[in-house]
Amino acid sequence: MKKGVFFLTMAVILVLFWVIPYSEAQQNPAPPLLTQPIISQPPAPTVSPNPTVTGTVPPPPLRPPSIGQIIPAKTLLSNLPAAVTTVQKLTGQLTPGKVWIRRAPAGEVELKAGILYQGTVVAVLHFSPQDGSLLPLGIHPRIYQIPASSIIQIIKNQLPHIIRELRILSAAEFREPEASWIFPVALGNTIVSHIKVYYDGIHIVPDYPANQEMSYYRQ
């Protein structure tokens, strides 16, 4: 009797938590997920069990490989088609974020704007502090004067139009430290940003530093 009750309970649990959600997922494909990937942290340094011989250089401490190095290449490549599908679902889902100004370590002014997905920064656009023009990646003007408020307003006015014109290219590179696929974001014939998809091909990776900058420096 007890065994019968146990198996009946397990059958009900399977229906509730597996069969029904799976059926609903098939009927209503969800938008791309936005989540924080779990990145492994190196362990605390330990004392080497082998004493250092006088007059020799000790070997560097061993560090565990990143997630991107642990996962087999075959698995990563098999997830790429899903990652392409995931970023293409972002078409029409991206919205303009805030504009902000900060100084780089050398003192030059950086003028940026966030690209949002579900209210979170997933990519960043860079603008010239001199005239407010959108910059391709890799160009860093050495301008030290804070831009006029009129330039900030021009960027705010143009940002919704810029976001609508962006294209996420369906070709990616893989970066081991982030364990993510990196997709270029183009406007016209220039690459202006990147969007990250976690190695599983399902999750959009937020730009965490940019989220902090926008919250602190936003105009």
C-alpha cells in the first residue's frame, strides 16, 4: 500500500513539474533569458607541499581553468546555433538606456549610452564628446573637456532611432574568460557594440560594469 502511494505521488510530481511546463514551453516560446552566469573563482592560495630549493625560482601558483576551458569544444560549437537564434530574438526588444559621462584613467572624457534588454544594460554605445557622433568600437578621442548639455540632449533625442537601426550580426567569437559567445552589433558599415550570450546558447549576459556606470553617472 505504501509503495503504491509513493509511486502515485512521484507520478503526480513528474506531471506537475515536467510534462505540463514542457507542454506550455512548446506552445509559448519564451523570449531570451537574462541571467547572471556563475563564474568559477580560483581557490585561496595554499602553501606548496614541496619546499623551495635555495637558488631556484619557485613555479607560479596553479590556477583552475576557466569555465570556457573546461567545456569540450564539441559542446560549445553545438550550442552556437542556439546562441544565434537567441540574439536574433532580440530584434525589436532592445530599448534605449541613459546617457552618462565618466573620465577614463588617463583623464579623457568618455560619453556613453546603454542598450537595454528587460531594463538591464546588455551593450554600450560610445559617442564623441566633441560633437555627439556615434563612434565605431576602437576609436577613443582624447578629449578632456566635459561636453555641453546640448550635445547630451542631441544624443538622447537620437538614441531611440539609433537603437531601431542596430543589427546584431549572426557571426560570433567565443571568449573563454566570460564563457560567452560575443556577437557584433552593427550600424551601417561599422561595429558599434557587442552582445554576449552565455556558452549554453540560451542566456543573454548583462554588461555588469556598464550597469553600475549608468546608475552612478547617468545624465
